[in-house]
Amino acid sequence: MTGGCGGDSGVSCDTFCGCEIDQTPGVASDHGAELYACQNDLIVAANVDGFCVIDQGRTDASSAPAPLGNPTLVAECPANEKRLLRFVGAGQPASGATAFIGCTASPVN
């Protein structure tokens, strides 16, 4: 973010900080996992922290429907946009914060 600190921003770059919000851990198909709770529970337990993706338009490698998460959580979304990046618990961005989203791929060995 250009201009987020220094110059006329009023924020010293020495005090400018950032943090990472981790994806909720686990496997989406494991009903006991935090990831499953984030993607499916309307109200998550207090110990579930992070973010998850809900995508009712998801397809598998053969283009067959493979929805991810509880459709109730995206019910208010337009029909062709039934997706949500959901932040839960301590994974909520701080009030007034700017959140950046980036995707990384694991290296292939």
C-alpha cells in the first residue's frame, strides 16, 4: 500500500505493522475440524480462529458441482456469486484495518 506510512500519512513507518490471518486448520470433510466449523456452522465455537472459503459454485476437475460449505452462509449472495471469504474468532481483521488477500502455491518437489 503506497502512502500507508511516512510522508504526509501521519504514520511513522517505524510503527507501521501488519499481521497474517491463518486459514482455520483441518480438513473440510472432517466434522470435528475448525475448517469444517468455519465453512458450515452458523455460529462457530469460541476456539475457532482464522478464515475459510465458502463456494457454492465450486466444481471438481471434471466440471461436476462440488460445493464447499453451508449454502445458508451465502444465501443472501446473488445467484452467480455464492462465495464468501469468512473470518471467524480472533481471525477477524482489526477494526479500521486494511486486509490484503494473496494466494500462494506450495512448491512441487
